[in-house]
Amino acid sequence: MDAPHPQGQPQPQPQPLPRIDAALLQRTLDRLGLPADAQALAEACTRCTHTLPQLQPAEWLRQVLLQAGLKGVAPLQLGWRRFDLRRLPALVWHDSAWFLADRAADGDIVLTGADGSTAACTQDALHDAQVVWLRPPPAAAGAAAQTPSLHGNLAARLVWSELFREPGWLGQVLVATLLVNVLAVATSLFAMQVYDRVVPTLAYATLSTLVAGMVLILALDWALKITRARILDSVACAVDKRVSQQVFGHLLHLQLDQQPRSLGTLAAQVGGLDAVRQFFSAGIVFALVDLPFALLFLACIAVLGGAVGWVYALLLPVALLLGYTTQRRLRRLSQQLQQRSNERQGLLVDTIRGAESIRAGNAGWRFAEEWQAVTGAIDGHAIRQKAITSLSTVSTGSLSTVAYVAAVVVGVWQIEAGLLSMGGLVACSILGGRIIAPIAQSVQYLAQWQQVAQALQMVHRVLALPGERRAGQHLLLPDAPPAAVAVEQLRFAYPESPLQQVQIDALEFRAGERVLLLGPVGCGKSTLLKLLAGLYRPTAGRVRLGDADLWEVDPQAVAGQVGYLPQQVHLFKGTLRSNLMLSGTASDSQLLRVVRELGVDGIAAANPLGLDLPISEGGEGLSGGQRQLVALARLMLCAPRVWLLDEPTASLDAESEARAWQQLQAALGPEDILVVATHRPMQALQLATRVVVMQQGAVVADGTPQQVLPQRAAQAQAPKAVKPAAATAVRPAPAMPRVPALPQGVLDVV
């Protein structure tokens, strides 16, 4: 615990470390793949050294990089003992000099000086070193992940595999499409026969025969199109059901420390399947499938009109080139539009969840400005996207008109030469519309396909996140309940963070122990509990559940033995009963007993519906203490072997807290393991047999309450002797239930 300074004396500021050499900084940026002008970097270092002498290295380096034109690079300073070695290379202050630290092939640390000299170094030698880590800009770090290529896309492969699981429908659709396009030729042949045979002689009998044939053809065409649409709709619905179920199942089993921090972005990524389903169930697919038959119509024109076919043969590549160019231009715009839409979705979710804080802090204007900025960016991208689409559509439409006029002109020359009849020219004009018009429509469809590609890319990012267990992993199913929970060489850091949240070499909780986990805010208590519960996967080391590695045990077996109560309690939409019986493993008798003992029955009694009291998303309508009681009752109904509680009574009043600890003590079995992280240990001391103190992710004290708490009391009271009496006055604590006998001064500390 840091010693407070006497009243009235300012806390001395730490002296800044010497500045980083420009050559070493240039070497570091080159190693990170961040190009920088050497002269500009040297001038920025010199300028900032003279004008900003009091800044710490990280802040000084930030100013240097900004003046050198490197925006978005974020320096972070921390101690080596809390640095995640996976984030190397980094700058290290060691032996009164700055070095570039990197990993060698054999795993050792290699230090490179400003002059290029290298030396091997052990991790123990760098224990007290200072580290400055440079985080590259997001655009450079995630450029590859944002490329909307479908090559290797897990979502695309999943959709295609489900789409062709039963390939019989494909043959039916292809046959129907072929017949529909062949029947389309009949319309042009009907017009040609009417102009060439019926009109000159007014042969009404022939006309009646032709009309009767067209009626049959139109009826068959209608039936084929309806059948094709129903087949594709049923296939699209079945594929959407199977794919969405697999994506949701993967979402339920994600490794929680790897999932996106933004709920809005994650929800938008999963919701991308809607765009895929709408694409495959709409008429867009029919138009794209019909597009290759333009070659069939071109061949028919060549047979009927001769040279008229060259008109469409020359303009068809122009239309295709126009569509391809449009698709290339729309690709990047669609990506930017989707990214900004995800940001707006995240802002919306964040605003709804924090509406009370926004209103209380009068911060609505800030969120309104952010919403306006994001919406403006979305509108700008949408306008550019529509402008490109409109330009291409209008150009292709004009191209279709040019093709028609040119075909008529060439047709007149063909008629003059006796190579084409009037009916043949009309038939060629009708077929020509079936060539250029679908290409004009395909430009719009390609724009929608870009949205589908972006949607598949979003779903791919979800499927690419690691699951709680490896695919195909042979999982263990231990029969005996665990006799201990232990960690060995445990290290953990969040993704893209160089800071190690937990670093514990060895720690074991044995059967029957009741452990209090103490420490200041941010010391790693909650993270340790999540690691013990199997919610977070260690960066290094392992967690043992009994004799097995926790990550080699089936998740169902882990859930049956380990119970975890989070610090932030979340209730789900439903009823009070459904939230209490979330796992569905307890009988009604057990439910009623736990509800009565914890006082949850008071929540039910206040409403005529009782346990059927409706609960909205997140438990809105219940107080924080009531939500905490419901979550504690939910855990007690599960009756696990290992109890991991994170601030279980932080929102309870004194009476409810005393009752909760009393019922928890009664619910614990003699061989059960209890680990409680709390900042209110007074009540918990009734059942504590061991106290573990954490600081900066490491265990600094471990023993019985009679051993550990006096040490903390002595550390806390030592600096108080230099303070005036008024500064050391402690407000008397209220009367508390029975607590184990502890030395004088211990209760003031805990």
C-alpha cells in the first residue's frame, strides 16, 4: 500500500527518464512496419527535447510522432513485470540506456542499442525495467481483416456448404431457367410470324393458331417461374435456419476475452445473415441466373438478322465493362458504409443502455453530436454509392437505346439487301432488349451483392473468433468432484493490450477452504475469478480443475462443478421464475426454499403475479440489490462444488448482506471451495479460513486472516504516525455480527 504524504505537502513528481535516441526510434518504427522520414524524426526529437523537458517518455514520444507526421501511433509506458511479451518489439529502459527489445528464435530477449549493437538478456534481468510500447494505428493493424474478399471466408463457405447440402434443387432450378429463357425466344418468333405472314395477307386463321400457341407458352412460363421461386425460397429459408443456428451456437461458445468489446458491432455482425437470406430469396438471383442466357439471345439474333447481331456483339462487352467498373468502385464504398453503420449501431446500443447516466450527467448533447457526425458520414457514403449506381444504370440504359437504334439502322440495310424481313427486324429488336436490359439491371444487383459480401465478411469475423474449446478436441469428463483448483505460471492480457492483468506463478485453493480475495481496484481480482471459472483463457500457464487442465475438460462438466457470480449481474427478458431457474436443474421445492431464505420472496410478494413477475432486458425495473439477490439465488440453486463470487453483496443493505452470508454459509458443503473477491470483507470474515491479497495482478500476501490482516494493518498504520491527529481520525464502524478474533487495528483496515 502506498504511503500517503503528510497533509499540506505536495506529492513529488517522478523524474522523467532520458530521451530516446532518434536512430533507435527509427529502428523501432522500421521493425513495426511504420515508415517515417529519418530527418523529420530527428528534428522532431530535438525540438521536443528542448521544448518539452518534463514529459514522461510515452507522452514525449507521442508528441515526437505527431510532429514527425505519424498519426494514430499510441505509445504506452509500463513496467516490464506487467508487460505481455507477445507484444514485442518494444523500447526498454535498462542499465541506464534505451534499447529495442525483441524475441530471438530460441525465445530469449535480444536488446538492440541505438548504434545497432545487440546483446542477449534474460527476463529476470529486465524485471525492474521500464517499457514503452508503440501500438500501430488501427488502419495498419486491421487492414487485412477488413478486406471484403470471400476467399477463405468462413461464413461464405458455411453458406455454400449448407446451400448445396441437398443439391437436387439446383438441377430443378437450372432446368426451369433454361425453359423460361427458351420460351422467351417464342415471343420474338410470334412477332416475326405476325409481321411476315399475318399482316400482308390478313390470315386470321394463322393468327388464331399463333395466339393459341402463345397462350400455352405463357401459361407454361408462368408455372415455371412460380415453381422456381418457391424452390429457391424454401431453400433460402432452410439454409438461413441452419446457418443462423450454427452462428448463434458459435456465439454462445465464444472465448469471452476475445469477443468484440462493442455489443452493437457484434450484434450487427451476427445480423448480417439477414442480408444474405434476402439476397437468395429475392428476384435478384433469377436476374443473375438469366444473365448468361444473353449469349443465347445473341446467337438467335445472328441467325435471324445476320449483321444485326454484330451491333449487340460489339455493345455487350461495353455494358459488361461498365458493370465491372461500377462493382470495383462500389466495393470500397460498401466497406466504409458498413463500418460506419456498425459504429452507429454501437453508439445506439451504448446510448440506450446508459440513458440514465447520460441524462443525469447532461451529456446528451455530446452523444447527439457524435450521432450526427456518424450519420453524416453514412449519408455521404450512401450518396456517393447511389451516384455511382445511378450513373452506371443511366449509362447502361442509354447504351440499350443506342443498341436499339443501331440495330434498326443495320436492319434497314439488311432489308434493302434482301437479307432480312420486316418481321425478322422486329424479332431482333425484341431479343436485343433481352441482352442489354438484364445487364443494366445487373448493375443494381451488383451493388446489392457488395452488401451481401460485406455481410458475409462481418459474419466471418464472428466465426473466426476462437471458441471456448478447439474443434475436434477430445474433452475429458472427470467422474470425481475436484479436490482443488490451482493455477500454474498463470499470465493473462487482453487482446491488443501489452499490460498483463494477471501474473501468478502458483496458487491453489483446496477442498473445504473459504478464501477472501482482497486488493485495490484494478488489481486483477475479477480477472482471476474469470480465469478460474473458464470464462477467460490464460495467455500463458494453465488452470487446473482437480487433476485436469480446465481447458481440456468438457464445458458442461466445468459448468456442473464451478459456479460463478459476476460483479455486474445481468437478468434476461422473461419472468422472475425463469431468471431464477436459468439452468433448469432445481425442483420447485428447492426454488421456494432458496427464495424464502434469501428474501427474494419479498420481490415476488410485492407483485400480484408472484414468481411470474415480468422481467425486461437487463433486469430493468429491479434495484441493483434485488438483481444481486436473484443472481445469488440462481447460483445457490445450482449448488456447485467451486463457488467463485465477485462482489456478491456490493449492492445489499446491512440486513440483506448478513442474511446472504448466513445462507451462503449454510449452503456450502464441507468439501466445497469458496473464493470471494470483495471490498466489504467484514461480514465475510465469519466464514473465511484464508485471505489472499493481490496487487498489480500478482499475489502479495497469502495466509489465514490472523496472519495476513495484521500485516495489512501494520502497513496501513505505519504512515499515519506522521499525520496530525485530525487527519488520522477514523469514524466508528457500526455494530457488526460476530467476527473471528483479530489483533487490534485489523478491522480498521479491512
